[in-house]
Amino acid sequence: MKIVPKKFKVHSLTGRITPELMRAAFKAVKKNRGAAGLDKVSVEIYEKNLEENLNSLMKDLKTRSYQPIPLRRVYITERKDKVRPLGIPAVRCRVAQEVVRQLLSPIFEQQFHNDSYGFRPGRNCHMAIEQVLQYAQQGYKFVVDADIKGFFDNISQKLVMDLVAAEIADGNILGLIKKFLRSGVMEDGAIKPTRKGTPQGGVISPLLANIVLNYLDWQLEAKGYKFGRYADDFVVMCKSETQTEEALHLVKNTIEELELELSPEKTKISRLSQGFEFLGFFISSGTKKMRPKAEEKFKSKIRTLTKRCHNLGAKLIEKLNRVIRGTVNYFHPRFATNITQFTRLDSWVRKRLRCMKYKRSWHTDNRRMKNKYLHRLGLLSCRDLCLAAKER
């Protein structure tokens, strides 16, 4: 991939690091919450001596003396047979990354494609899906559903630096980004270097991902393809099967130019009538609902809370409601057609509670513990929440 530096680059970003920007960065980090890093300093602990901490960090950022704390490695379970590694930066490093992100974002935001929706101001997942549905209504009934293998873990750090350096001439800011990427990670009691990829969990990682994949967006635009992209999750919409094969070929070649590769088992061509998955939804001509993997993730959380060794009480209902509310909040947009699915899930949740209460699974327990009893306990209903939201 040939990168052409701009004739007029942005200078003197370091001078824009002010106490006001430092406070705004901390406010954003606090809003996103998150666990403590390797130094075990939480957001609450960092805030107790906030002004001194921010002043010290600002001095380090402006004088090139900033040194990142290695990431804390954690693994989250995606499926029974698969875990995903996350790198958790220290709060101090998250604030530093947010400072740089706020400086870079307005510069690169002007260059991003309109069909890119991930981690951009005023944009979200639902807007990306609505854009894809709009293309479907315009006759784009064939879909290239592409998946980049280990995207965040395999991004070329040199490519990231070259793309940022093509726009930015401030050596200190470039040095800070390099330090973020090379901060290392603590795993099995040893600090391991991070020579490729950008850490999942890093504040600046989504912006760097958009900077890299912006090249793919404009390659698709140049060939006249319609698409929707949210970070590394994207689909290309076409009007014929032949066009989808050409689009897939273009995507494959472009991804290789970016020193990445597509996942063969997850990349496929499909028709809208057959359906495809995008951003947690299963979308077809007749339905837009939770995809099977998202439904299983919901059930897995409920199973964890409703083990038969647990007691049915107010605290349990509160925890269940948190899961139910979070799921419905995401899966109830105006385009969704999931009332039947939510009704079925409500029935399944109530069955789990009856099994937990009576330590067995028996149909007569429906009469012993009626739905209105669970309602009085405060248990929320997926279906009712969804209908109320749609009415609003």
C-alpha cells in the first residue's frame, strides 16, 4: 500500500494539551468506567488527587517523558471453545490516550467515509444497520459478509504510524502513539512486548482502526459499491451475484494491502432472502432480530444467575433485570421484528426461575408460581420493555 504524505500537515498539537483538555479526557475515561490496570489504581483512587495527577501527566506528555504502564491481560469468553484477549491500560494511560484521541479525532473525522459508523461522534450500530437496510430497499439484495481475521491483534503498527504521520507532523504526538502501541502486556507474571496490533481495551484503538480501514472504505467507494461498516465489522451490498464476487475479490486484495487477511470460514456471499448477520442482528427480507449467538449469550448470562443453588430474592431479580434491560435496550430499535423472540425468551426466563425455586423442572410449577407473582417481585419482561420503547 502506497501512502502519500500530505503537502500541508498538522503541526504543534502538543501545544494544544491544556489543563482543560486534561480534565475533559479524565471525564471521558470516568464516564466509560472500566477496571484498574496493572498498577491497581482505579478511577476513584485516581480522582482523589485529580489535579496533581493530571498536572503531572500533562507535564510528561508535553516534555516527552511519558512512559506507559504495561497492559493488564484479561480474557473474556466468547464461546465455550473460544476466548478473546483484552489489554487493560492503567487509568493514567487511558487518560493519556484520550488526550491524544481528542487531538487527532477532529483531523481524521473530516476524511472518514459517510458509511463508516464505528466509534465516531453522533453515530452508532443502529445507524449502520439502518443504512444497510436502506440499500436493501434500493434493490441491493446480495451481500458480501466479510470477517477480518484477528483484526485488532494483527494491525501493522508500522502501517498505523505511517498513516498517522502522513497527516501529523508533531513528532511528540507520533512518539506518544508509538509508546501506546509498544507498551507491552503483563501475562503469566512476565512483561511481553507488543510488536503488532493495537490493544483491545485501549482508548485510542478504535480511532486507529478507523484510520487503517478508511482506505478500504474509499476503495469500495471508487468502484461504486454500497456498504456499511462499524469498526472491523462490515458488509458490502450488491445487486447481482456476479457483482458480489467482484466485490469480494476487491475486499480481499485491499485487506491484503493493509497486511491483514480475511477469515475464510467466516467470509461468505449470501442473498438477503437467506439472511446474514451484522452487529448482533440476523437480517433477512422478513426479519431483523437477535442473531443466534446473541440469544445464546443472553441465555448464558441468565443461566449463571439462576443456578439451582441460588435463592430467589430481590437481589437476584435486580441482577436479572440489569441483563434484561441491557439486552432490550440494544435489540429494540424501530426496524427490529423481535416481539415473538422476546416473548419466547420471557417464557424461558420464568421457567429458569421456577426450576431454581423448586429445584426441578415440572410443568405443574407454572400454577404454583404464576407470572403475576414474578411480576410483583419486579421481574421485567423483554416483550413489555420492547413494546413500551416502540410506543415512545
